[in-house]
Amino acid sequence: MNDYRKIAEQIAEEVASGRLQPGDRLPPQRSFAYERGIAPSTAGRVYAELVRRGIATGEVGRGTFIRAAPPQPKPPLAEPSALRVDMETNYPVLANQHELLAPALSVLATRGDALKAALVAAPVQGNPSLRAATATALARSGWIPDPDSLLFAGNGRQAIAAAFSTLVPNGARIGFEALTYPVARAIAAKLDIVPVPLAMDDQGLRADAIEKAHRTAPLHAVYLQPTLHNPLGTTMTATRRQEIADLLQRLLGPIAVEDRIYAFLDDEAPPPLAAFAPDQVVLVESLSKRVAPGLTLGFLSAPKALVQPLAKSLISGAWMAPGFFLDIGVRWLADGTVQALEAAKRADARARQALAREALQGLAVKANPAAYHLILDVPAPWRAEAFVLAAARQGIAITPASAFAAAPGHAPNSVRFALASPTMEELATSLASLAALARSEPEPTHSGWSG
């Protein structure tokens, strides 16, 4: 066993025995190196190993702390929380939306020919009429997808998996925003793809960060969320999108995977990145937020040269859309049902943000008024993970910013609140509880856990 691993094991034993408590701050790496009689570089490897094993977590500007809880066995946001109030995952299902969805379902139930067509296996490229209807429905100001560029997946996650599988060989590198969608990062890990964190600013991903990483070692793809970034809520300006598009075209290397799952909520955002660099962007969409996670469909819009490779990935990965969901999903797109739901959910998201803004007044909040989520910078002396545990004791599930980190290491001392899943009454009560918690002092933690 290498020396740094032996020392990491010693720290794990100190945590398990209770000599180191959850929440304890480890000394700065140089001090740790001096105390242990090791090189600073070895101390850095010890801390990296502790983070990798889930024993410690790093917080930007504060240091490295013993985790307040063991790491989750599943990727964050992969499933709804089992706690009473789920503010960890966003499942925006409106109270009356079943009434909008029912007519198309009744057509399938009462017309034998329609139901028979929906029951057969569906090709990943659908058919010309399906593609045309989908292209029209997905169009945004300044952009409409080429119908022949469209492919259909079972859901948005499967569309992301197909894009990663097509674009990035095993062991190769993919760029992620420094804070990113955890399930996308987990998909990359399953495919044995190396995540590379890329610097961000108040607009989102920086073009120079892509270039710097690509010059160090080639990036095969870059996954990004230009509109209503999850978890930060940022939306890139048209100027930033053009900068990234120009860079991608100049590098002639990485292909961008543009995630627009939440973009429908911001109808004032600039056109998709795909409008600025159509030959360098694979755009991913789905109905999971627009309609419902249980009645969803995934979409890819791709450069012509990538349509067939992506189709092969969808087939080989068993990520194709079931015929029933393809039929019903496109019916909802074509008859205006999805557009009606989008408008209702835009109003719902803004109402929930207004509720949050009032409840969290005076606290450090990063929020987009159009988004279904926000970031709270946890006030000292709270730490993000301890705050998450304290919220869980009140029956409220929230997510630490560390869950969104593209690579193990430092993350902001922040938490994300997902606003879509609770009822408005539950949300109001939970936000009041979380605001009171943030203004209180954390209770000391006395129980350790084995790493």
C-alpha cells in the first residue's frame, strides 16, 4: 500500500473510532504535511484519497472537513427522496395537468388502429411526419431543428448516454461545467469516460476554460447547460454562446452536448447553442419536465454526420423510445398540449420562486426567477452537509453543492433547493423551516461513521 493510502486509512480509523468527528476541519495541507513528516505533495494525495472515498469533503475558501454523513449509494437526483418533503428532485406535475393529457390518451384507447400502431417497436428516427411535428414543437426564436437531424430516445438521460457513448471513447476526456448535473456525470463514469471540470463565471461555462483544457489533452466532448443551468440557474448571453460556438468551430475537436431539459422555462433566453454552431452541437431535450417523468420522451438534434452513429448508439444501448410513448408524446407536441403545459409551468415556477424569495429574504440566495431551483449559500458556522442532515431531521430533502461537483474536491458551501415537487403549501412551510434553520446555530454532532 502506498504511504498516502496508509495515512488515509489512519484518518478513516480516527473517524470510525470517534477521535475525528463529523464536521471536524482537517488542517491545511502544508500543516498536515509538517505534522505527519511527509511532503506537501503526499499530503495533497492523502486529502484527495479521503475525498475519493467519501470520508472528507472540500469547501471553497474554507478547507477540508470530515463528512457529516457517508456518501450516497446512488447518484444524487437519481430518484425522488423518501423523506416527507422532496426538495432534492424536480418533478413538476401540476394538479390539473391530467385533464390536458387525457384527450390524446383516449384516442389511443378508443381507436384500434392508433393503439395498434403505438404498440409496435419504434425506429429511433421515427418517421417523416413525427420528425416534422417534433421539429416544429421544439423550435425556438432564431432556431428550428432540421427534421432529418432528429432522433428519439426513451428519456433525456438515455439521450445523454447515447451522445456520450457516440462521442467519447472509453478512457477519453469529456469537459463538464465545474458544477454540473450529477446524473450526467454518473453516466460518464459508467462509460469509463474521464470528467474534466471547466471553470465558470456568472454566465456559466467560460470559452477559455474549454480551450485551456483541450490544449492540455484533447477533449472529445463538452457537456453544458447554457439555459437555466442546474444547479446555478444561470443563462448564457447570446455573446457567450457565440464565443463558445466560434471556439468549437476553430478547435475542430470537441462536440458540445447541449442539455436543454429546463430551457422551456425561460422563453426569453437566446437561441440554443446549436443555432450558433449547428455542426458542433448535439442538442438533448425531453418531456420529463415539460410533461411528467412517468410519461416522457427524449430527443436528440444532431449534425448530419452524427445522426447515424447516434442512432447506432441508441439501438445498441437499448435507449430507444417505446412506440407508445413516441406516439403519445408527439401527439401532445402536435396538438398544443405540451405548449399549454409549458406556459402553465412557467407561471408555476415564477410563483414558487416568489415564495422562496420572500421566505429566504436576507439570506444569500442565487436564483433565476424562471427556474425550478435555487442555490442557498449556507451561512457560517453551518456547513452544507451538516445543513442537509439538519433539514433531513425535519423531513425535508435538499442537496449539497458537492453533489454537483464535476470532480471530487472543493465545492461551494451551498445547498440546492428544488422547488417543483412539493405542493405550494408544503413548499411554503418547508421554506420557512429552512430559513429558520439557516438563521440558527448548528447543533454539535457526536456520532461518527466508518469510512
